[in-house]
Amino acid sequence: MQMKLTIAGSGSYLPPTTVENRDFTRIVDTSDEWIRSRTGIFRRHFSDGELTVEMGVKAAEKALADAKLAASELDLILVSSVTPDYVTPTVSCLLQGYLGAAQAFALDINVACSGFVYGLDLAARYLQDPSIRHVLLVASEKLSRVTDFTDRSTCVLFGDGAAAVVLTANGPGEELACCLKADGRQAQALTACYPDRNHPFGAAPASLATPPAGKDRMALRFPQATPFIHMDGREVYRFAVGAIEQGIRAVTASAGYQVEQLDWLIPHQANNRILEAAAKRLNLPMDKVYSCLDEIGNTSSSSVGIALDRCRQQGLLQGGQLVAFSGFGGGLTHGTVLLKI
Ligand code: UT7
């Protein structure tokens, strides 16, 4: 289904503390060479006490200024985050209150690294309603909060940061197609759980609390899950390459285009090798695949928004171009949205 969707403004924010690959050699057994060659990451930014919502506010204020829109004109605020500051209130409510967006209702999304792309599609659908004129979509992630800095296989990958876009139906842009998918059967490949605090009356045995996993039933408890990110890197890698390919083929076919007609693919910034493998399968030249991973690391759902904002700032996006956004990650989930901008 085609829906009106124009990016009226964008912004992003990275906290000032920069950590180089070589800094990790002081805390885990790794090397700059391993991290660069296996991922494409050179450095990342870490919050020094800034909250997820505070980073989101900075990105949002830039996006509103870019769109020349007052917060009071917003009708909906969507925030994607796997690292909210509170169980309640939501990041989106805090943002709504801080910005003074009194007319806007506010909703948090958690589909891990796919969140910004899911958010684009949600915004397009809400904007079909004429009473909703402006949507602020924010992604803000403080992954350093859930990173195990003793695990070399994950701690070198992640970074913190935020991005925001102001979206409207009143403009030339369109969402031409989307492909959003979830595969809970692969949930165990990427986990981080809340600390499990029992009430003081004793806990039911695990066997009573959860139906045992069987042939047709997946487990709901993952022995490897801790409050820190645990990832089966190879499984997620395989999933990610397939997800990008499946999503791009689906959205281009559904909108009646060939893959080679894409002007840009703006993907989740997780690993340059994933992007190269997917581009090869799609026969898409790498100069159409935007990457800023070297500077930011993997910032989960913020990464597609940060990449989009950088593309706009660098003047790479022009009206009428075909731009695909692709996210993949925990859940497992993936999502691809095709825009004519
Ligand atoms: O944002 C959510 C989505 N996440 C992703 O898309 C991430 C997907 N996965 C990946 O990007 C890659 O799987 C990783 C970058 C996480 C890992 O790359 P890999 O080529 O799959 O490495 P591997 O896990 O197969 O490990 C290869 C070797 C292992 O040593 P042995 O078993 O071959 O002796 C690891 O122990 O590299 C070792 N290793 C490291 N060595 C130095 C793992 N991490 C490090 C490290 N420094 N930081």
C-alpha cells in the first residue's frame, strides 16, 4: 500500500566521549586489527551519564529546528529504544513533556535494531489519518548500559547515540512498500533480560512457571540470558544477510521496481561484512549502501536514523530518489521500508 510520507527534518546526537578500538585492548583480549577487519568499526561514542531520553531530546530538537516546526505542532511522538531509562514512564512520554508537545500522544516501540524502520512504517500509517499532521520519530540507545565489558565478542561492537526525524503526509514523499517480519523462534540468538527479583513469598519451580519446551514449542527461558547483551554472532550474522536480501527483494517487487533502480540503501549499521554480503547477493554496488559504522559502532535502532541524518547533511539525498531502509536484530526481527523521497 502506498502512503504519503515526507521527511521534513532530521537530527542526530552522539555523546562526546569517543572510545577507539585500541582502548579495548586494555580491558579484553582483542586488537584494533581484529575489530576493524571483522566489523569495519574504528570508534564509537559512549554516554558519560547522559540518559537515553536526554540524548533523544538533543536529536529531536535538531530535527524540529531542521523542519522549522514547533513541538506544539506535533500530533504523535514515537520513540524506539531497547535501553529506556525507566520501566515507566516511557521515553516518549518524557520527551513529550520535556519538549512541551502538549497535543501529541506518545508511544514507545521496542523491536531492537529494527525499531527505526518499524517506526517509519507506523508513522506512515498514522499519517493516513488527517487529524495527524506531524509525527516525531526518535530512536535513542544507551547500549553501554547493557554491554558486558568483560565479553570481547560483544563489547567492542556497540555504541550510544540518538536520531530523530519529523514526518508529515504533506509533501512529495511516499512510502511505496514495506516488509516487516518477526521470528520469535530465533529469540535466543540475541538476549538481555531484566534482573529477576522474586517477591518474598518464594518462587514457583521453573517447571511450573513455564510449559516445557517440546517439539512444537520453543523455550521461554534462556540459560544464557543476563541483564547484559548476549549474542550468537554467527547466527545473527546469517539472519541479517538473509533479512536484508529478503526485505529489499520484497519491497522493490511490491512497488514494481528492480533492485538496481534503488538510489540508496540505508541499512542498520552492525557490520560492514554483513552489508557487503547482502549487497553482493542483491547485485547492488556498495557505493549505493550507506555506511557510517566506522565512526559510531552498532547503536541498535538509532543507527538507521543516524545514517539517514548524515546522508541528508552530506547532501546525498535528492527529491524523487528511491531509498530503502533496512533494520535487523533482536527478537529476531527485521524490517525494510521503501521510500520515494
Ligand atoms: O545489532 C544487532 C544485530 N547484530 C549483528 O548484526 C551482529 C552479527 N554478527 C557479527 O557481526 C559477527 O558475527 C561478529 C562481529 C559478532 C563476530 O564476527 P565473526 O567473524 O562471526 O567471529 P566469530 O564469532 O566467528 O569469532 C571468530 C574468532 C573466535 O575465535 P576462535 O574460536 O576462532 O579461536 C572468537 O573467539 O574471533 C574471536 N573473537 C575475537 N578475537 C579478538 C571474538 N571477538 C573477538 C575480539 N577480538 N573482540
